Amino acid sequence: MKFEAVASGNTPRFLDDVDASIINNNFAVEADLKLDDALFHESATAKPYINIIAVKSGNADRSELQKLVEIYHSEDVENFIIETYKGSSIPTFVPLDELLNYKDSWK
């Protein structure tokens, strides 16, 4: 068995020439690959790989930023993610206290 590192954006294009490929979600979506064809996909518990809304120290209480978080956590955005990415992106909302201690939960 031989492994070869390639630029992640090229991984979908090599599928016809290799036995398997590890493809980042954004490139899989762009290549119109279907989640059902994947051999493996992270579950909603893949917490180290989630997106985080972060703000500069002292800005956490700004009303417009709080509104952004509220919109991002809305059912409309969750449905948009599910419909647009057809399961290849998983809406996950993790409380801040859990994120602050996430390394402890992975031991």
C-alpha cells in the first residue's frame, strides 16, 4: 500500500486514479460527491473539527455579536446546513464551557 500527500483541493480529482482518498468536506461538496458514497464520515461528536464564533476580548456582550450567534444557532440556519450540504456538514452547537475543557473530554 502506498500513501501520497497531495494538495487537499486536488483530492476529488484523483479519485479515478487511486483506491481511496481522504477529502475535506468543502472540496467534497464542491466536487458534488455524495455522503452516501463515503466509507467514513465524522459524526456530530467530532468536536475538535467544529467552527467557532470567536470575538476579541471585551466584545462578547455586544448586542450585534450576540444577535449573530442567535441567528447562527437558529433552526433556519440548521435547516440550511442540512439541506445545502446533504449531511456532509453537521450542525453542532456546543456550549462554551464544554469547548473550554474539550481536551479533557478526549482523554
